[in-house]
Amino acid sequence: MASAELQGKYQKLAQEYSKLRAQNQVLKKGVVDEQANSAALKEQLKMKDQSLRKLQQEMDSLTFRNLQLAKRVELLQDELALSEPRGKKNKKSGESSSQLSQEQKSVFDEDLQKKIEENERLHIQFFEADEQHKHVEAELRSRLATLEMEAAQHQAVVDGLTRKYMETIEKLQNDKAKLEVKSQTLEKEAKECRLRTEECQLQLKNLHEDLSGRLEESLSIITEKVPFNDTKYSQYNALNVPLHNRRHQLKMRDIAGQALAFVQDLVTALLNFHTYTEQRIQIFPIDSAIDTISPLNQKFSQYLHENASYVRPLEEGMLHLFESITEDTVTVLETTVKLKTFSEHLTSYICFLRKILPYQLKSLEEECGSSLCTSALRARNLELSQDMKKMTAVFEKLQTYIGLLALPSTEPDGLLRTNYGSVLTNVGAALHGFHDVMKDISKHYNQKATIEHELPTATQKLITTNDCILSSVAALTNGAGKIASFFSNNVDYFIASLSYGPKGASDFISPRSAECMLQYKKKAAAYMKALRKPLVESVPYEEALANRRVLLSSTESREGLAQQVQQSLEKISKLEQEKEHWMLEAQLAKIKLEKENQRIADKLRSTSSGQALGLAQENATGVNAAGREEASAKAVLEPAHSTSLIGILTRTSDNELSDVESREDLIKNHYMARIVELTSQLQLADSKSVHFYAECRALSKRLALAEKSKEALTEEMKVAGQSISRLQDELTTTKRSYEDQLSMMSDHLCSMNETLSKQREEIDTLKMSSKGNSKKNKSR
């Protein structure tokens, strides 16, 4: 049932996760579509800008043409005003010429219209040619500037190369002179070395002869006395158990105990700091008892409420590391496997710090934005935000170095042995940096608390919560200082203790070899303890050999024993058959004896009929007695069948007593068949018992396997429960991240919609203005 519920929960979580992924894809498509729409709108806006510029150019040309036409109309009006008085004088005389003047006027108007159109066309061509000329001129000037820049750069490169070449030539010439001097000195030294080499060759010959003799002797000793030299290869030498340094182990256990105490103090201080920070968020700047706090602070408070699940494992990991360091083990970086678990717990806590850092910064910004925040309090909040960033960075740095120290116990090539000392010194530096950051946090938080206490709206809750936070920060500062000083005092011992390893080697090859070495060490210790135990009284050697010979001579194989059992069963069946046969023989002998007695009685009493009658009665009683004896014998042999052949034979009349041989044969055949049947039943029962014994053994094995599988399934259920809890945590985190992303995307879409609406309004205004200008131009 529990596994079914877990599977159902896991399926529900998987379905929710798939739904969220589908929603995320839909939102991504929506964002891409909106981006495409915004790009299309931008292109439309560019086109509208270009069309607007063209319209403005046309407006400028039209205004210029209109001015020219207005001047032309003014001139024509002046001419008309001058010609009117003349027309009045010559009105009478010029009635005939009016028709000619109207024709000339129409001709002038046509000419004027043609000139206006031609002038407009010329102005447009002139304007376009001027714009094209300016564009070409600008392109040529920019190209000329780029070419001049490239020419200057090339010239500078050429000058630099020439300088370098001249300098190299001078250096080479100086080197040549120096090398000539050196060659002369080396020639002198070579002559001296030749003389020395001749002397050394003579000495080398003598030494070679001496060493070859010694080598032969040592090789003969090694081949005779040493079968295998395990210190020759580092892989085999790493499996050798080093000398037990009890003082080193006690010192390392003492150091681990001190570190455990410091880590416990630090864990309690961190728990108090996160818990009191959560209480402060519920009180300031808005009291949750009076009014609802902001969603940001609610989420921040929710995350801070989970601090124990991230901080407590640090203490547990350090406790496991302390318990792994005992007097019997060898403590080096290759054997401290529990350091990896402590590093993983520290990594999870750093993930928690990274998760709450943005909420903490936003919460401080929200405090700065409240009406109660003064300029001094705002400055303290900014300093605290910087300090929180530094604190997270210091923890990340510390986790990086501790993770590097945990690599030799899991990955042999993860960290070189030459870098152990530098990593340990960097750990000490990171701890001192953590102490400095905690000092700054304590100082700035103390200033912030004093400023907040002076506020008129400061409540008693806020004052007590600030005091609790200050006490936890002070405890953190003291704990960080103690750990930093403790590590700096012992870092030299850590670096010196890293050379503790197998004889003739500087280190262990891999974590697997270190683990095998520890197993060999335990076996060696157990062997030494076994040697110290008093010897138990044992059997003398000669007696043990004699018993062994007897045992070997008496023991047989399984098949031989089976054959012996079968032979014994056959013997038993034969003996039972012989028993039945002799019992039948005894019964037949009794019958024969009764028969002879009857015959003797008949012979003695044949003289008189009365005596014959008495004899007949006696014979009847004798026959009945014999029948009763035979029936009792049959009841002993076969009690389940009362109407068998023996009962029938014992109840027969006196006429059948003469057929003795036929009756004996019938009885023999019956009992032989019965014996064969009983033996077959016995063998069948034996085979069934063997079969049932084999089935019982198989069932016991299956039961043991089922118990093992049950244990494995329980462990798998535990692992599945842990994975389900981890997936639930991941799902909650992904849900929160998706919600944040959705809120950010919705804000982004709102902003894009606002910009698009503004752009559309601008386009509409431009269209309206262009329409108004075109109407004005048409009206003109």
C-alpha cells in the first residue's frame, strides 16, 4: 500500500511537472510571437518615418513653389492694376481689342502653368541631385577617414617592426661576441674534462667490477630468500600497512573533537541568526499582527523557516567525520571519506544562502523605501546588503576549498598532492575572511539597531528581536574567530601530517588502495589479538593423524551411502518375506499336527459308532479351534481384511483338509503378493519423503531469498521516499521559479504592450499630421 501511494504521488508530481513544462513552452512561444510582432512594428515605424521624411521634403518643395507663384501673382496683379486705367480710357476704342487681350491672357496662362510645372520638376531634380551628392560626399569622406586610419596603423606597425628588428640584430651581435668568448673558455674546460674522464673511466672500471660481484651475490640471495618484493611498485606498496602512529591518531581525534565543538557553536549561532531574522521580518517595517506584510517578505520568511534543514546537516556531517577518526585507523586525506559528506552538506547550505540572498537584498530595499527609514538607516541598510553578499561569497570560497580537500578520498586524480598545502592555507585565509565579514556585519547591525531604537515608532518586540539578532551575530563572530585561529594554529601540523603513509612511499595511490590498506590493518590487528589469546587444549598430532585415517577409511561418498541404504532396504524386505514365510510354515506345521492327532483319534475310536460320534464332535471342536488360531494369526498379520483367504480357508469343511498342498500354495502366493505390495508402498513412502525433504530445502532457500529481497525492497522504498521528497522540493522550487518567470514575463509583456500602444499613438498622430499637411497643400 505504501509503495502504491508513493507511486501515485510520484505520478501526480510528474504530471504537474509536465503541465508546468507545457505551460512554459506556451509562454515561450507567446514571448517569441510578441518579439516578432514588436520587430514587425519597428519595421513599419521605420517605413512610416521614411514616408514622413519624403512628405516633408515634398512639403518644402511645394512651399517654395507656392512662394514663387505668389510673387508671380503679385507681379501680374500689379500689371493688371496698371493696365486697368488705360483700359478705361480706351474702353470705347478698345472694345474690338478686348477679344484679342483675352486670347493673349489665355495663352499667357497656359505658358505660365507650363513654366510652373517645369520649374517644380527642376526644383525636385535639383533637390534629389543635391541629396545624392551629399550622400556620396559623406560616404567618400568616411571611406577616406578609414583609409587614413588604416594607413596610420600600418605605418605604426611597420615602424614598430623595424625597431624590433634593429634591436634583435644588436642583441644577436652582442650574443655572438659573448658566445665566441664562451666557446674559447669551453674548449679549455673540455681539455680538462677529457683528462678527468680518463681518470674516471679507470675508477669506473674498478667500481664496475666490484659492484658486479656484489650484485651477483645480492641477486643470488634475493632469488633464494625473497619470493616477491612488493615495495618495488607503488601500486603494491600502497597496500602495505604503515607503522601505527598512536600519537598521530590521538592528536587528529583531539583536533576533530575541537573542530566539532566549534562547528556546533557555529551551527547554533546560524540557526538563531536565521530564526531571529525571520521574526524581525514579521515585525518591521510592517507588523504582521496589525497588517499583512508584503509578498516578498512572506516568501523570504517562508525560506528562512526552512533554515534548520540546511544548517543541522553541517553538525551531523562533522559528527560523522569525528566518529570516523579512531585510534585504530590511519587518518590522511585519502582515508577521510566522511569529509565528502560534510562538503555536500556545506554545498546545500550555500545553495540555501544563494536562494535567500536576493530576497534579503529586496527586503532591505523595501525597508529603505518605507516612510520610517531615515538617511542614516538607509546607509546602514546598504552596508548590510554589501556585507550579506560578501558573506555568501566567503562561504562559496570556503566550500570550494573544502570540496578540493574531499577529492583525494573519492577521485585520486582530482587534486595533486603538491597542492595540498596551498589549499589548506587558502582554507585558513577563507576562515579569516569569514571572521572579518562577520565583524563588519556585527558593527553595521549594531549601528542599525541603535538608530531603529531611537525611532518613535520602535516597539518592544522590535527592540528585543534586534537584541537577539545582535547576540546571534556576536556568537557567529566569536565562533568564526575561534575556528579561524584554531585552523591557523594547526595548519602546519596538517601539512606535516600529509606525509604519513606506507613505508618507502610518500602517499597512497588511490582511495581504493587506502581502503584496502585499512582492511588489511584490521585483519592484522585481529591476527595479533588472536596470537595473544591462550592456546586451547587440542588433540595430539599422532592421535589426530590416526583418527583422520579412520575417518577417511570409514567415510564414503553420497552415492555409496545411497547404495548402502538401498541394499539395507532390500535386505529388510527379504527378511520380512522370510519372516512371513516361516510364520506360514509354523501355521502349516500346526495344521499337520492337528491332522495327525485327528487320524490317531479316528483309528482308536473306530470300533464303536458312539465313540465315532464323540470323535466327530471332538474333530469339529478341533477344527474350530484351529480356525480360531489361524484367524488370530491372520488378524496379527492383516488386521484390516477380516474376510480374506485365510478366513475362508479356516471356515471350510472337513472335506477340504485333504488338499494340503494346494492350500499351502494359495497361502504362500497370497502372502508373497502382500509382502511385495508392502515393500513397494515402503519404497514409495521413502521416495516421497526424499522428495518432500528436497522441496522443504528449496522452500527454505526461497524464503531466505524472499527475506533478502524484502530487505532490498525496504531499502529501495527508503531511497524512493528520499527521492520523492527531493523531487517534491525540486518541484516546489521549480514552481516558484516558474511563477517568478511568469510574473517577470507578464511585466515584460505589459511594458511591451505599453510601448506598442505609444508607438501606435505616435504613428496615428503622424498620419493625422501628414493628412492635415496634404489637405493644406491641396487647398493651397
